[in-house]
Amino acid sequence: MAPPPLADLGFPAWLRAAHWINVFFIGLLLRSGIQILSSYPRLYWGYDAVPGREWITFTRKKLPTDRHWITLDQETNAPPWLAQPGGKLLGLGRHWHFASVIFWVFNGVIYVFLLFATGQWQRLIPTSWSIFPEAWNAIVIYATLHIPPPRPPYPYDAIQQLVYAAVVFLLGPFLILTGAAQSPAIAGRFPWYERLFGGRQTARSLHFLGLLAVVIFTLAHTWMVIYTGFAQNISNITLGTGARNLGLAIVIGLAIIALCLLIYAVTTWASLRSPRRVYEALGALIHPPLGWLAHRVAPRQRYRRSEISPVFLVNGEPPTSERYELMKALGYADYHLEICGLVQHPLLLSYAQLRALPRHEQITLHHCIQGWSSIGAWAGVSFADILKLCEPKPTAQYVVFWSHSNDTSGRQFYEVIDLATLRHPQTLLAYQLNDVDLTVEHGAPLRLRAETLLGFKMVKWIERIEFVEEYASIREGQGGSREDNKEYEMEASV
């Protein structure tokens, strides 16, 4: 299709539709992003989250210095009028965020394709260096509280054109790239990618600043729409250039905005009322790509000892049973790891036998679902060596890790991981962190390290390991305690 003459650049139907779809999903992304941020409302620079080094915080809670604390103590209640869905529903917030990302990116790809296919790219991409002095002149005119004339044949001035081009071609991709840099699967497989942004916490901070830029742009853009002629502007983006019924255009535009707000309210209400149903509905959309990512990448992390975090943050409440307390008092000398289920050779390995197996070491970055991260040097038994000893049966597809601790429902904590992920060379049963035996807080005597997954899947205080064909019959059938009780995703790769 030949590009239209510059004088014919207007607001075709596909552009108007893409605009309103973008408005809707940007709103969902902002709301769900606030929900995610509220789980650990502190931002840092670099690779790790070191208490006291945050550059900004969004909570009045202070980090305790006189007692043991876990990172979930820092989670705050997000107001439902601001966040999606509100409260402390991090799992559902992530589901809303990922589902919105899928549609937002899809809409953006179609928009950019049609932008170039129809010649409408001329409305955004400058074709002359003269736009920069013209943009400065427009800024000067705005500073005098006047409206600069449009830049013929465009329907807006030079500074608006530059800003719109930057939002579409710079800010949008920036948000996608910084979001991807926070994925443990991507960072584990391509550690160089995370280093491009200066570390996981820097990527998280940059992602937040990108969100802030979207908010500022939205407020400024809305003000400009009103200031430069609300009726005509809303008519252009609703009914198209040349529409005569400005009143109808205003009604339709305001109705679309009201519909977006209504959908936010209804979906938030539904999420708070029936979190499991909403989780399953959204999961049908986002779990397949997350599962593909989790299964297709193998970790290759290699951090230096100089990069080890001065403080490795802690989450999860330690076991309190008499059995565990007795083991701890004896230095875990009587600890035994049971390996059962669909295996050729069931095992009962003592602590001494585990430590006698070949020792593997790795320095890796831990990604918590809350957003914080820490680098640690782990030592332990490669899970590949465990597989050689027990020899899983052909029907075994998943492995259930049972803990000595309890979950938030008061039942034994467990998590399920697919066997393919556990075959990765950097999957360990760790018994040391930073050259010393694990402390209780970090999972003594034995914990899992699976470096392409989020931290909640890496079970601490392991009691037994069970090989199974499926996990739908275990508890609520979601693949773990966090999935059953907090609507976390079983794949946990992002």
C-alpha cells in the first residue's frame, strides 16, 4: 500500500482502536505493577538488596535491627482503588501484570506494523533536523502559557511529535527490556543480559522509573488534550478527523474511559472475592509461555566472590517441631533424607552420606518473587548425582520437595518442580552458603537451589523428596504450598 500524502494524515480506525486498547492495558499494567511493588516496597541499585542501601522506599515499616525478620514482614496492603487487585495478593497481581503484558505487546506490535504499512509512521518519526529548533520554540511558547501552532501537515506541534515518538519507540521497548532483566530464567541462562542493566536491582529500579515516566506522560498528555482543545482532540481519537458531531465524540470518549474504570473495579472485586477462579482464568493464558521459558533454559550463572552480597536476605519461617529442634541440637547428625516415589532405588541418605557425595559449588543470584535479590556461594550435592543414585522410573515427571516447616495454612510445606528443570547442571541440594554450613534461617540442614526459578520454589529444611507422575492430586493440585495458598505460579520462571 502506498503511503498517504502528508496532508492526508489523519486518525484511521485502526489507530483509534489501538489507542484506546493501549489506554486500557497501560492502566492494568500500572495498577498491577503497584501491587507487585507493594510486596517489597524498597528499591536498590546493583545486583542485590542490602538493607539500608535502598535509594527510595514506599513504606513506613522500618527494617528491624534487634530481632530476626523475614522479607514478607515488609509486605504492605495495597489499596484496591490504586492497585490490582489490592491487599497482599502478590500472586494475583503478577498474573494480572503478565496477562496485561501479553495483550499490550500484541497491540503494540500490530500498531507499529500498521504504522509502517500505511505510511502513518510520518506522524511520529521526524524526517528533518529542523524539528529540534521547532520543538524548542514550542517549549518557549508553552512557557508563556500560549499554545504553539501545529506543525503542518501534522495535527500537533514539534515537541508533541518528539514525545510521542519517544514513548512508542523508546519507552515501550525500555519497559519490556527492563522487565525481562528481572526474570530468573533469563538471568540464569544469559547472565550477560542482566549485566547490561547493571544488575537485577538496577533493572527493577529502571523498570519503576519507566512506570513513573508513563504516569508523567499520561498526566501531561491528558492535560494537553484538554488545554489544546478537548472537544476536537477527543473527536479526532474517537470518531476520526473531520467528524462534525463533537458532542457525540465527547460522550463516546468519556464512556470508554468510564468502561475502563468499571472493568478495573469489577476485576478487582472478582479477584478479592474469588481469587482462585481469577487465578485459574488468567493462568490459562500466562502459564504456557512461563512453562516454556522454565523448561527451555539451563542456568549458566558465574558470579565472582567479590560480588557476594554482604547480607543474604531471608524469607520463610523456620520449623518449630520437636523433631526438628532435636536434630538441630544434635548438629543434624541424625538427619536423614528420604527419596521415594517413582524411583528404581528408594534411598535414605544420612547427613554424613550426603556430604560424602561429590561436592559442587556455584555463586549465583537468588531471585525472590517479592522483587529482592541476593548473591551467594552455594555448595552441596548436584541433583544430577541424586538422580543417578535413585534412577527415576519412566513415568516420573515431577518431584515433590517436602519440608520440615509448615505453610501459612498450618500444613506441611511442599513445592513441586518438573524433572526436566531439576536435571539442569546448576540444580543443587545445598548444605553450605558462603563457605559455612547453612543456618536455620537459610534452610539447614539441606535446601534446594534451582537457579532458573524464583526463590519460593527452592524449598528449605528438606525432609523428603518424592517422585510422582502428576501433582493434581496433591492438596489443591496447584503445584505447591505457595500456589495453593497465595496464587503464585507453579512455573516461577519470571
